[in-house]
Amino acid sequence: MLFEKTLLNKQIVNVLSGAVLLGAIATPALANGQPQNVASEGELIIAPKAGLSEEQLAAIIEKHGAKLENKQDKQSKKLKQKVRANLVKVPKGQQDKILKALAANPHIEYAEVNRLVELESITANDPKQSWHLNKINMPEAWAKSKGAGVVVAVLDTGVNKSHEDLKGNLLTGYNVVSKNTDTTDTNGHGTKVSGVVAALSNNNKGVASIAWDAKVLPVKISNRSDGVASLFDIARALTWAADNGADIANVSYQITDSATVSGAAKSFYEKGGLVVAAAGNSGKSMSCTDNKYIITVSATTSSDGKASFSNYGPCVDVAAPGQGLQTTTKNGGYGSASGTSFAAPTTAGVLAVLKAANPKMSNAELESLLENNADNSMFSGSFSNKFGHGRVDAGAALRDSVYVPEPEPELDQTAPEVNITSPKQDAEVKGLFTVSVNATDNVAVKKVELYFNGQRIGADFSSPYSFSVDSSTVGDGEHTLTAIATDTAGNVTETANHYVVVNNAEEPVTPD
């Protein structure tokens, strides 16, 4: 098969076990001390460039002593279709070496360690009162919306399906690890997160949640007692949630820096959903960039200060209460929980309340509503690395949420501009070679397609546009490349024929 490119951010994620350990294992963002991101020994996630066949990818990987994982379930296949992510097995002790080699290969879009992400919460000794509900003005918000009709996928350790304050709001979920519907909570973290989002409320028992009438779709991403999950499983869980009715996905793990999860989040976003994630609990500044498809949340205290354990940085979008929140527990009772793991579902619950009140709002409009009405009184200016746009305020957001449809935009009739920048006109090529295309538009380019002698090689959906072409499929001599750019309005531009000279006579084709 040929792989279509869907990632927004084109990056090679060089995550080495001897450097900053950001492999593909995720741990829930609880406040139990310093989180440890542990690399999944012997596993990488690799995405090829558009146009590279599965056989060619396997040859490249095997040349470096690794092996493409061929045993794939339905969700793995869907993830490959959407973001071209492939799980690769590497020999013990060779992970760093092979990662470097594959990341440097011109036909590989990105390579990252299949990182394990850990849980990061503690149980606090706070009195049994839900201080955070008044802090973010939920009583005012509930007068207008309680989240009815909205489905929040909780990607976590499972849930206690028989809990008296949860069972009325739970849907049948999925276990991406076991590949079945057993979502029994093996850690307790998922039950706590689910209770923050949508525990049954106003029923004279237990605790109150953010979105009383929303439904929780449990998606179990870890069978381990410590709650550790892999980035690959988180990405697979997002594809399942998107295909099974989720409007919002809560991921209480620090995932913003993963190219694989970002690709899955982009796909979730394009199906109309919003992904919320925890900033993490190392209490440190993160060197991160804003992720358009993931709402990253830091944690605040009852006095609106940054929680000491909360990470912060330019990728933080908003802050939310995350210290001493009362919620449901695995044993059927109630308890207090702290961590960005609980700031994230607080935010996911607020988004559910906003979406229920404004069902016609787009993803971008809902996120803007959340951010523009956040309380930023704790810092000067409009943005802070510690709090993002501010601490969420559901009441203020709903006061500002009278939906007015945007006026119909003027018809865009301007076609994009496109040209092939590499290889140069009449350049000699051999074996697998890379083609680079430049495309711009007055609004936005939707996709760029490449053709070799009239045969479609593949499509690239994000800049910089790049393709892998196998010249061994044709004879030596002059051949044509053509690029076609399509913008979001459907306007199309095709390049004139761009000639290359194939010369494979000297040596056979061997993937790098």
C-alpha cells in the first residue's frame, strides 16, 4: 500500500534513552512526585514519507536490523491509514542506534521511541468539599447546561462500572490493549478521572462532577497496575474513540510532544472532536510548542496559584483546578485526588458543558470560547507559560456563548501556486529519490499530490510537502514529474511537466 501523509507538524523525534526519555510509554499525570517517562525497550514508531510502499519501508527497517510489526489489529490498521504510524521491533540494546539511523533516512517522515507514560497523582488529605466547582463558576454554568448529549472519551486505566455515582453515565467502551470491551479499572486512576468529568450529581450522594449529564466512554489504554501506557496505544485509542461517537477525548497523560499521538489527535479534530491532555507533574518548564490539535492543561490551587507539581511552558493552553479534588474511587467510594491528571478532565468537562449549550459551534469556536473567557487575573498580559490563557471559567464562557453563525465567506476563486523544487529540472536520479514541492495559497492548501509518468505516487497534507519515488519502476531515460495542489475551496493548480533523467544502469535499486 502507499501511505498518505496526515501529520501537521513534520518532525523527527529523536528521543534517546540516554538523553531526554520521551519514548512511547505514557503515565497518567498524577501528583505523586517526579514522573518517570520510561522507554518501551525494543519498540519504535516510524512513519514513512508519502509514496513509500510498505515493502520498501520494511526493507529500510530490516537493513538496520529492525523488523516491522506485521500483526496488526483493526485499530492499528486505522492508525496506519490516518497517520502512517508503524510499530517497529528492534533488538535489545540497539534502540538508540537504530532510532538515529532511521531518523536520518530521507524517506522517513519521523521516528520516535514507543514511550511509556506514567501516572502522576497522590491522594490529598483535603476536607470532602469540591472547592473547584465554585472556583470555575459551575453553579452559574449548570443553569444553562449540564453537558447533555455530549460524549467524553476517557482514555485511561479503565473504570469501576458498578460505582453508584458513575454507572448511570457510562457507555460501553473498549480495551485497546486486550482488544475487547473489558474496561475494568486495574489502577484506580481512570475511575477518578471519570468521576471528575461526569459523576452523577445533584443526587444527595457522593460528589458532584463538572458535566452531570454527559456520558463517559471509557477507553482502556493500560492493563498494568501502575497505569503505564504506550504512545502507540494512546494513538490507537484516539482513532477508536473518534469512530465511536466521542465528542471530546480526555488523556490524562503528558503526550503533547508525540508526533504519533499528535497525528491521531489531528484526525480526531477533523472528525469534530477535541482532545484534552495533562501538562504533566514534574514541576518543570517544558521546551514545547503549541499543538493545534491538543488542549494542554496545567494545574492550579484553590488560591489560583500554579500547583507546585504542575509542568508549564508555551504549549499550555489553559489551567484548571488540580489539587485536592473530590471524586469517585475504584473501591466504590470517594476520595481526594491531585495532579494535572485531574485538571485535564475538569477542562474536558467544561468543554462538554459548552458544547451541549452550543452544538453548532466548531472546534475552533469552542476552544476560543474556553480560552477567551479564562480568568487571567493571576498574570499580566494575555498569555502565561504557567496558566496559558488563564484558569478556566465555565460561567463566564457560557455568558459569552450566544451562538451567532459566522457570515458566509466570499467565494474563494484563487487557485494555489505550486512548483517542484527538488530535484531540479533535468536532474539525474536513481533508486529511491525524494521529491520536494512548494505550494502556497491565499487561504490554505488542503493537499499536494505527486504523479510520476502520470501515475499517482501519493498525497501530502502538510507543509513541507515531500515524497519518495521509486525510479526502478521505469526504464532509464527521461521521465516526468507533476504536482497538483488543491486548496480548501477546491481550487486546483497543476505544474507543467518537470523532467528527470533516470539512470539505474550502474547499480540496482537498494532502499537506503
